[in-house]
Amino acid sequence: MDRATSVGDLRAAVHEHQGLPWVNVIAADRHGDVWYCDASPTPNLSDEVSHAFDRAVDEDPLTALFFSQRVALLNGSDPATEWIDDGARQPGAVPPDRLPELTTDTVAFNSNDPYWVAHPELRVDRGPVLAGLYGRPLSPRTRMNATVLSGAAPTGPSGPEGRWTHDDLERALLDNRSLLAEQLLDGVVDRCRSAGVVERGSSAFDLGAIADLLAGWDRAFDLTSVGAVVWREFLGGFSNDDLRKAGPLYAEPFDPERATLTPSGLAPAPESGTDPIVTRMVDALVALDRAGVAYATRCSATCSTSTAVANASHSTGPTRSRESSTSSLRTVPSSGATSSPRCRPATRSPGARRSPACGSAATRSPTERRRSWSSGSTTTDRSAAASSPTDSRATLPRSTTPTR
């Protein structure tokens, strides 16, 4: 691999040696060729067993549980589940020409979702079932990166013929906006404002004031962002399935034909009963109270110490901390109190740059900061390969306008 001088050379080396462990490979070269491949050694199962396993992940709770921990559960006593020797260097493995791959002249990326969405618009053909489940909902992180790489975000390419410049890449890499905030925040603000004061036990929470706080948030997880901790904890009340499919959060469910654009739209409030959006927001405020974190805490105040925090957001935002800023927005006692909680905006540092421990945030003009989303992307103008099981990678040698 290190001696490859082009994408073609790299692909040939991977196919010949078949020596990669469990990583995605994304590469681009000076000629503008881009290649994505999941060349991980993969058991070669029969079509019948593959289809049965694909169904079992959705229908059998035990299979689904094991698969959620990256363990494929098969019946070892059934000879039909034996791995098939089909000419791969490792007996019983899938031959390299049947592993998932995409060759293009635009972009490629992976954000730890299965292989089938490696491009904002192009789709990888269905591969072996143990290479990843095909057509399943994507994480917000994958959808965010696809949005940036498609050029649909303001941090997209600005160079000639739609090419990425180094400044474009810096903005895209260091920007820390929240895709889910861009999609859902306005609706959540309206619902909170309509709910007014909500009682929970011996306390009451003025969601109108929370709506004001979130409406003034810059929708980023920068050091100076005020309101991010509330949004993060709010999203932590939803399951991984809620964030990928529909459930109580989204109005439009996931559609594999519009994989990077769905689910979408905030789910409407129920005609009767409790509103799950309001309930999750109050849950978030209760959690912040218990942790001693003021609602108007700046992100910079939550980076000095870490406590357990829910799996709340696709953003690289901070973890919750007991350290809070001087700004406060607290609960209203339910014993007839009429005062409304308010927050005092934290002072914003005009040139703050995020430390490595807290993600990233670069100094930007108001125009650049207006509507931008964070991404995990890299570029190269000579032959290079990025292999990682944990990081989002993208290669950007040319325009992000896809060609079919």
C-alpha cells in the first residue's frame, strides 16, 4: 500500500494481499480518482443463510442484541452456516472482488455506518451481509457529513469549478454546528414556548424562558455557545432508534431512497396526552439541575471536568460538568411563585478557538458562521489512503457535485 502511486495501484495491492484487518479504506490521487472499499476479512455465507441472518437482525431479539455488540449470531450446529471457500486468500472469506467498493471522481467518506452510503448521492451495491446491513437508517453523523460533502452546507467548496480549497476544508473540519439543531430547533422552541410553565414534582419549569434561551443559541458547540448544554441533554432523552428512524422525534420516517435526507421534520404534538418533546425537555432540565449545571452555561465551562452524560448528540460537543458559568436559569418553585426564570447571556470571546480536548472551533466571520455544519473530512492531491475503524474520513480531490 505504501508503494502505491495511484488509486489503481492501491486497489490492486488490497485485492492481491487481502491483508487489511477491520477498516474502511478511502483514497484519492492526483488524477482525481477516488476509491472507497470495506476490505475487511468477511465470512463467506451462502445466499440462504445471508438472507436468514438479515431477517433475524430485525425479527429475533437475541440476534439483534448480539449484533448491536458487533457479534453475528449463527447456528453453529447447522452445516448450512459453514463458511464457503470461494478462492479468497483466507479460506472461507469473501473474495475481494465481491467486497463493497465505490470508484468515482468526486468524493467518498465513511462515518462508522455500514458501507452502502459512501457518497452523498451514489450508493454502493449490496454486498455480503456480514460486511454490514444494507438499507438501514443512518446516524446523524453520517447525514451531517453527507450534507457538507454534497456542497449543500455553507461550509462547502468555494473554489473554481466547485473544487475544495484549503480554507474550505479548514472551515468544514473546524465548524461545530449541529445538524439536528438546524433541522429541529425552531419547532422545539415553538413547542416549549407553547407549553409555558410545566410542573414536575415540587418544581416548575418555565419552558418559555428555555425557548428564549434556545432561540438565542448559535446552534453550535463552540466554547462560547450558550444553550448547547440544554440541547445536548434534550437529545439525550431519545434513543438511537429515535435519532435514526422516526418515533417521537421525527415526522417523516427513514426512507432508504432518501437515506441522507430522512428522517426529517419535527413530529407534531399529540392531540391528547403528554407531549414527548416537552417531557424530554423537562427531563433534560432535571438532569442539569441534579448535575449542578446552569442552563445558560457556556460550553467552555463544561470542558474542565467530565461526568456521565447521555448519548445526546452527533456533534463533537462537550460533556456535562458540575462547573457552571455565572449565568443561571433555574427552576421556578411550584408553590405559587410567579417569577420567570431568565438567563444572562455569557460574554462571548470574539477569537475563541476550541482546544483539542473539546473538539474544534475556529474564528469565523458572521457570514461564515451563519449556517454551517461540522464534518469529518480530509483531502489529498496525491495518492493516499485513510484507514480507520473509528474516524470519519472523506477525500476531496475535485468538485462535490456527483457524477453518475
